[in-house]
Amino acid sequence: MNETALQAVAVHKRYRLGRQEIPVLRGVDLAVARGETVALLGASGAGKSTLLHVLGLLDAPSAGEIRFDGRRVDDLPVRERAALRHRHVGFVFQFYHLIPELTALQNVLLAQMMAISPLAYWRVRKQARADAEAMLERVGLQDRLRHRPTELSGGERQRVAIARALMASPQALLADEPTGNLDSHTAAGVCELLFDIQRQRGLALLLVTHDEGLARRCHRTVRMKDGVVER
Amino acid sequence: MIDAFSPYVAWRYLLTRRINLLAVGGVMFAVWAILLVDSVFTGFVSQIRSDVRASACDLMVTELPHDASYEALRAAIEADADVVATAPRLRHHGMLQQVRVRAGSARNQGSSQVDFDHTANGFALLIGIDPAREEAIGGLRQWLVRGPEELAQRYPGDFWPSPALDETDAGRKGRLAMPDADEWRARRRAGLAHEPDVANQRGAWPGVLLGWQRIRRLGWFARSEPFDVVCASFTGGDGDAVLHTHSARVGFAGVFATGSRAADEGMALLPIETLRTMLGHDAADPGSVDVVTDVAVRLRPGLGAAAVAAAGARLRDRVNAALPPGSPSCLVADWEQQNVTFLSAVAHEQGMMQFVLFVVMLVAAFVIYATLHMMVVQKVKDIGILAAIGGSPRSVGAVFLLGGLAVALFGTALGLGVGVLSAANLNAANEWMYANFQLELFPRRLFDLREVPCRLEPSWAATVAVGAIALAVVVAAVPARKAARMNPVLCLAHE
Ligand SMILES: Nc1ncnc2c1ncn2[C@@H]1O[C@H](COP(=O)(O)OP(=O)(O)OP(=O)(O)O)[C@@H](O)[C@H]1O
Ligand SMILES: [Mg+2]
């Protein structure tokens, strides 16, 4: 239970805007253990999303280290970082980020097609499809497999996104205001699902939110301000 | 290696985005146009080449001294084991005019106007031939069959084939003489002296053979209709050269078609002795020379290009040895060298055409580029999403590269299919368009062809297909690279 699934060590992130360097993260240390839920709070612009991206290897830190299961990963080649991003972490975003051309099922299937050659995928496609259908059933969308994102409600879209994030059986979930775009009732449902799955699978969950109530349901709350974690 | 999602997403994009049809259509059109236009061109070129080949002899000994004697050269040339036959040719510029026109109208009299249309005004390249020997060289009989055919294809009327070669009497055949009764009728019609009784008329006129393109301009003539042939030469020099004109009366003996437009317009064939006489070398004169300007050579059939070249070199040495000492070397030209300017002009034109078609292909490639670029711009968010769920930059780029490849594959396949079909049915389609809409896509009358020659070379089709696909991949690589290099975080934030 105490293994750190995800760890940021003295992470700095600076953005360069013209000649100016904007420090967004200024030495962040944060660890999330397996089975642990951490709420990340902070004012808008504090750097929460940036930290999430850096932690999920979607963006490179300017300085510091990212560790998965205690192993440094931010210095790996780009291809391996992509594979780890696929295998180790799942992202859930505020605006769902589904591909509009694909149905719910196809969006979830997409997560099965990462880090695998077309030929290898072809051999397991039936199993992949069955898994994707099962996953959608798990998030309560068994009747929405063939719906496009535009034909789904916000809550349903977020469920599809959660299903997609879970498809590769990651050890950590990085959720950036997953309910920020939903009404409170729908938000409650999505949160229930998220915590349920987290508990079931013993995932590390880092949850960015502005909702203190939601934060209180997590094991731990971390506050950020101006690019640093408040102690 | 790429990930499985790349082809999958590329395929989904293709199916859901109709703009890609435009790119597929563009590639299809370009491939189709290239195949069709080029196969018509290839057809034209091969037809032209075979026409030229048919009207050219295997080897032509030319650039001989002005008083070269045929008999001397013949002995030298025919001594070669590869030579089957030779024929003398005597080239001289001249004019010819219908007797009837000159007698009946004053059309050209007193006119200082220069008319450069040599088919209409009578300028001609006079070629003196020995009909019997020409038959051994080949070609002449075929030309005389095709001449009336070409005219009959285009104009109503009764175009008789020349009887000159079927003459059994060797002397008459050598003069390309027409039957005596024909000459009698022609004399009477033209108001020239003739026997009162047709049975007593003895033909005196040598025959002249004219190209069908000239006939097309001048109109068809009755058998043995008289022409006057004129040529001119200078004697003396050093400022007081004297111009001599020589003329002969000949009868119209038929029409030929060689397949070469220049020859069919400008050439007039007449018995070599007639032309020799005009040039002061009448066989009966003492000291006359059986002059030739060229000797046509027929080689043993089945010789390869190398053997023909070797034979050409041997003949040049033999002829040079037979010429008087100090003469400049002769030239021995094979059929391609005999028509080198014409053939290289045709090849050049085909090259130009292929360049134009390549530009069409570039436009199609640009359409692919534009649609893919647009796709990358519109799909920025998807690029971020794919990266977030684990897509490597290379695989994300591959989505767009494969999209371009698929567009090119479909477009090329369709273009090949339509191209092959339309090449096969080109003449039928051309006829149909003309019959129903008075529209002729390929105006074969313009080129004096019976049908549009169309030859689709499989190697060319393969080249075009591979080229189109390769070009599309190169062009698609630009937006693909752009997509691969995007920062996923910025993509996700993109509105
Ligand atoms: N690509 C970028 N270039 C320059 N500055 C950036 C870039 N991305 C983020 N920033 C800046 O970094 C700071 C932190 O942004 P971030 O999105 O991490 O904030 P946040 O805590 O998630 O805020 P919110 O609660 O509003 O989502 C902001 O001030 C933002 O302007
Ligand atoms: Mg944020």
C-alpha cells in the first residue's frame, strides 16, 4: 500500500514567453502512493494542471525528477515515455477530451491501440473489443456504445473518458477537475464512480479540484500556491 | 514502428471527412490524365515511328559527290554479304505544273506575289527512282496502295490505284508509263497533239507519282493528265553563272502515301532517267553518267541494331573506296538517322507533355497537402488527446502520413482503373462524343489519322502509380511532421 506510484522531486517548470521566463512550478515535491487519493487544491494559475501534465509525462520538467514506482522516468526516450504514459497513468480531463469522430466504444478502444503494433493489435482485436465493452459496462454505458461524443451528455462523456483512462490498467489516475464542467448531481455520480474504481483497483489518484467537499473525501489534501506546494 | 491507433484513426478520419474525397478525386484525375494523354502520345509516337520506319529504307548512302555513278557504287555495295538490294535515288528541287492550268488560266502570270504554300504552287522535291529496284527495296508498292486509301478515307470519289508497278514491260515500268489509251484521252482533253485514232496512239510520257497531301490541295487528276516538270541549274561561275532550266512533260501516274507528312506534301516521284535527262545526263549521250545523289540499301532481314550499324560502317568504307580519290566521305544513315530531326522533335514534344502532366500531378499533390494541413490544424486537440493516452509523436504523425497514403492509394487505384478503361475505349468514346455532342476530344482528322492511336505501356502505368504514391507520401510528410512536433499540452489547451 505504501509504494509511491507517482513522485515529483524538486520539479521546476518554466515557460518561455518571448524573452521572458515564467516560472510555473518552483520546486514541487509530491508523492502519491498506490491506493492513495490526493486532492490537489489551489487558486487558478497556481500550476495544478501543469504539475499534473509533468507528473503524467505529457510535459517535461525544466528541472527535477519524475519517478514512477520509484524509478526515474522523465529522462527516458520519448517513445518509452509515451509507452509509460499509456501503461502507468490515466488522464481524466475537465473537458473530457474525446475524439469526436469516434463512438464511445471506439474512443475507449483507442486506448488499447497504444504501444502495440498494428499487426499485434490485429491478433488481439476481439479481446480488446470485449474488454472495451466490459469497461464501458463498468462505467454504466452499456447502452451508449455506438454514440458519438456529441450524442452523449456531459456526465456520460466523462464516464467514457474514465473508461478510456482505465483501459490499460494504469497504476495512477490523474484527474484534472473531472467534475468541473458538470452539475452537482452528475458530478456526484462521476465522483462516486471514480472513487469506486480507485478503491477496487487500488489506484493512486491525484485529483485536481476546487471543491473542498470533494477534497475532504480524499486521504490527503495538497495545496499549491504560486508554483509550490504549501506545507 | 508505429502504433496500432495510427492506421485506425487515419482510416476513421478518412471515412468521416468528406474533404478527403476532393484529394482522392484530385489524385485520380491526375493519374487518369497522365495515363490517358501519355498513352495517346505514345500511340502517336509509335505510329509516327512505324510510319517513318516503313517509309525509310534500312540504310541510305548519301552525301555523295555530285557526279557519283550508280553502277560503280552498286557493285561496291552489293558485294557486301548483308546487302540484299540497292536502288538509285536522284534528288533535285523543281516545280511542276498542270498543263491544263497553264494553258487555260493566267492565274500565276505577271504575279509578283510569293506563295509559300509549295503544295499549291508546284514546288516539289523531285526524286528520280528506278521503280523495279525500288520494289526490291520495299515500300513503294505499299505507298501506292495507301495513297488512294488515305484519300478514300476522307473524300468521296473514285481514287484509282496506280497501275504503274503492274506493268509487265520492263521499259514501260521503268518510265512509270500509263496505258497508251489514257495518254491519248489526256492529250485530247488538254488540247495537245494526238492521233486521230486511239489505237494508233503510242504513249510518250513518263509518269509522275504525287503525294496524297499534295493531291488533297490540288484535287484529284485523271489518268495521265499531263504535267510539266521543271528544274534549274547553274553553269559557269565567278559572277557570270548561267541559269539553265530543263523541263519534261510527264503524265499523272498515281498517288502515294509514305506516312511522313513532309514527304507526302513535297515529294514527286518520277523515273530516274527522266530526271537524269533533264540534268544533262541522258543515257543516250556519250559521256553521260548514271548519276545518283543517294543509294537506298536493303539489308538481309533479321539483323539486329548492332549488325545494321556494322553494315553501315562497312558500306561507308566500301563506297568511299569506290569514289574517286579525294572525294569527301559519304554518309550512311539508318532509318532513325535519316529522320533524326523529325524523330527528336517528336521525342522532345513527348517530354514536354510529360512535364506538363507532372505539373498536374504536383497540383494533385498540393491538394493532398492542403487537406492534410487543414486536418492537422482542425485536429490539434485530437493530437493532444492521442498523446495524453500514450501515443508517441511518431505514431501521431503517422496518422496524417497514413491518411495521405490512403488518399494516394485510392486515388491512384481509381485513376489506374479509369485510365485503363478509357484508354481501351478511347476511340469508341471519341466517336460517341462526336456523334452525340459534335465534340471531338481527340481530333484525329487534325493529324490525318484513321483512329486515335492509344498505347498504354504497363511500365508507364506502374511508374505513374509509384510516382503518385511516393509524391503523396513526401507531401504528406510535411503536415505529419508538424503534427508529431506539436506540444501535447498546448494541443489540449487549444480551443
Ligand atoms: N504554455 C504556457 N506558456 C506560458 N505560460 C503558461 C503555459 N501554460 C500555463 N502557463 C501559465 O502557468 C500558470 C499555471 O497554469 P495552470 O494551468 O497549471 O494553472 P491551474 O492551477 O491549473 O489553474 P486553473 O485552476 O485555472 O486550471 C498560469 O499562470 C499560466 O498562465
Ligand atoms: Mg488547471
